[in-house]
Amino acid sequence: MKFSGYTGEVDYQITGVLKSLASGRSPLRGLLRTVPETAAALFKAGEGALRLDDGRSYRITLLGYSSGSDTAYFEIRP
């Protein structure tokens, strides 16, 4: 994960098939888990880059976060 002022690892889960991004039809959504302070800072930043386990990197836009939570929700667009 990389966003303004932070580079590090997070746990993530993506709903859907990444290959569907190539068609450009619709974005995929997912969630990431990290310490609450990092989740809050990421949500405040609004966007970042998520590097997947296979090495591919995607730009993400943050959709939601609850104060004090270790989870933030995001969207990946093609």
C-alpha cells in the first residue's frame, strides 16, 4: 500500500475478478485491514496505490471508514 506519507503492507480482500477491469465495464470493490491510525490516514488521503501479492499495482479510491476501525473500503477502477 502506498499513499501520501505512507508505504507499507496491509491485508486486503477484493470482491470480483480482476480480469473484469480490462473490459472497463464496472469497478471492483474491496476492503483493507491495517492498524486504525493507518486506515484513518488512508481514508483522509482519499486515494492510494495497492500492490497485490502477484506484483500488480492498482490505483484505489477510498469509499468508507468508521473512526477507530482497522478496516477501510475502496474501489478499483480500470
